[in-house]
Amino acid sequence: MKTHIKPLWSYDVQKTEKWLTEQAKAGFHLKELHRFKRGFTFTKGEAKDVIYRIGYDKIQTTTLSQTLRKDGWEKITQSGKWYVIANERPQAEVSTSTSRDPIIKRNNYIMYTFIALLIYFTMVTLMNLAVFSTDFFSDGEVEVVESPYWIITYIVAALATAFYIFMVYSVMKIKKSINALSAENLAPFTVQHTLEKTSLAKAEERQLKREGILIKRYKFGWMYSPDKLEQWLERMAAEGNRLHRIHKLGTIFYFLKGEPQKIKFSADYQNLSNYSYFEIHRQAGWKDEYRSGSALQKWTHLEQAIRRR
């Protein structure tokens, strides 16, 4: 067994996860996470390709959700609110992961605390410099009194400077990590989904429209009766009209003619919706088809194929 100490590992959990994966490839597998010691304990074994994910949750549970377990995830260790899960399946076969929102919220809190301290220390420093400058450039004489306690002043000044630099570094590091985690959150529902939904160029859509394969339908005021919209979309799918995309205004629906399908649609209103909201639905088999951009109407359209038994 060996233990590695990484004091600032929580600043960048993605980098720490990659490091854990590299350790597994070298034959060292994570056994325990030490929250206060900021360390990781490994056991020596067979070299494997293992995917690691670090999670943060106020509710400490001993088991993972059924969805994660079915996808091959296993909880390795937990220390306080931090926990680590692992998956030995190939990356391409893994479709679920832990929510990044709790880590983002935690790191945001730390970052804002450091920013507040930076502002305070900066203001205090500027005030002291202003007083010193006033005395230095005044006509009066400045008398420096020798004292054996000046060493304490120098040590405190050095420590304050080091802490100031550490806070600047922490803010920059955490901000970069938050951006990376936020991008990871959005990736499954924006980048990948956008690629799927805009795979047809505008010229191709016009050609399909002329051939009668791509049809366009208007649906105004559906938000006053979303249940009727769901039923209408399900009827269209049953008739062989598969939803291709929805205009950004949310009132124009594009369908591609094909084989009849049994699909369940849901129009959901959420005043505030984050990654966890979409992740829960994604793990249950739902796909995000449309999200309104209006500040007044926060609608999301989801679809799920119903398997025939």
C-alpha cells in the first residue's frame, strides 16, 4: 500500500480523476480517500483501465442508485461528503456519471470567500500605503524606531503576502475548474444533442421538404395546454412522423416521415433547472428535445422511446 498527499486535489477534480485512472493503469488501485489528510491510499494489484468519478453529496449514502449500478459503477470509498466511484467498463459503454453540481456549488462558495478576502486585504494594504505615503512625502520627518520585534512584523508581512498569492492562485484555479465542470455538464445535452439535431444542412432540409419527407407544423399557444401538445406529438410519432427539431421560438415543429414509432413525450415547466434535473431524466431514458430561451417561459420538451415487449 502507498499513500499520496494532494493538498489541493479538490480544486480540480477532473485532473484528480485522470490521475486516479493513470494510477490504476500502473497497477495501483484506490482503496481509501482521506478528507482531512488530503491523501489517497492505493493497493498494488493488476494493471487495469478504470474510470474514476469523484462526487460530493451532503447526504451520505452507502450505496449508489440502481441506474449507476446497472451501468457498472461501484463506490470505492467515502470520506465525509466526498466519495469516489469506479467503473471498469470501456468509456464508450458508460452512459451515466455523478452530478457535478454539488462540486460546482462548493467550489463557488470557496472562490467567493477568497474573492471577499482578497478585496479586504487589498483595501487594507491600500489604506496602509496611503498613510505611509502621506507621512513619507510630508515636510515632517519620519522617525524609524529600532525594535527587536521587527522580525515579527517581517514574518507576518511575509505570511500575508504568501497567503495573498495563494488566494489569487486559488481563485484562478477554481474558476478554471468550474468552467470545465460546467462545460462537462452541458456537453451531453447541448453539443452532442445539437450535433444530432442539426445533422441536416439547411439545403438538405429544403430538399427533403420539397420531396415531402420533412414537414413543418405550427402549434401556437401550446403552453396553455401542454398535455394536448404531448398527445399530439405522440400521435404524430405513431403515424410515422418522427420529431426532427423544434424552432427556437418553440412554435414550429419539424418532422421526418418514417416508420411509426411509439414514443412518450413530456412538456415540463421548470422555473430553475440545472444539470441534475436533466441528468435524472437522461438516466431514466429521456432525451432533451427542446428548451425555451425565454426568461418568462422555462419549458423543456423530453421524449422517450417505449420498448415493445
